[in-house]
Amino acid sequence: MDRQLAERLNALTKQNEVLRDARLAYLLKEGSRKSFESRLVRAADGRSHAEKLTNAQATEEWEAFQVELAQLEADFDFQRLKYEVLDKAYLAEHATYKIEDGLIKRHKGA
């Protein structure tokens, strides 16, 4: 049982590292969104800011940026959910270990 608990903990630790990397990639991309949008707006045609913004957001560059951001966010969410499943599996394994350990101690004492 100790080995199974250790394996679950190792899987949880590895997933935490994957989650960290996915979160960092998403946050870096999200952090660059405003400056990227500003550069597109500055270069866009139009008389008003609203018209320039609309034209900038209609570009292929903006669409590609948004698609990449959405993919990074989806990966981050997936990795977070995977972490939560592994965490619940670890907690269940730990609870089972505690119950079985208690039963074994009671049985030995009887």
C-alpha cells in the first residue's frame, strides 16, 4: 500500500509541474494580449479608435493570436482538471491506507 501511495504522490508531483508549465504559457500569452492589440490598432486604418479597433480585431493576426490564446487556456484547464483527479485519487488512496492500517493494528492487538 505504501508503494501505491508513493506512486500516486509521484504522479501528482509530475502533474503539478505540467500544470505549472501550462499556466505559465497561458499567462505569458494573456499578458501580451494588450500590447499586441495596441500594435494592431495603431497600424489599422480608421478615423476613430473604435473603427481602428474593429479593423485590428478583424485581421488574421488577431484571429491567430486569439486561437493560440484559447488553445493555451484549454490546455491549462485540462491540466488543472487532470491535477484535481490525481489529487482526489491520492486522497482516496491515503484514506484507504489509513483505514486498512487501523484494521491491521486492531487485528494484531486482538
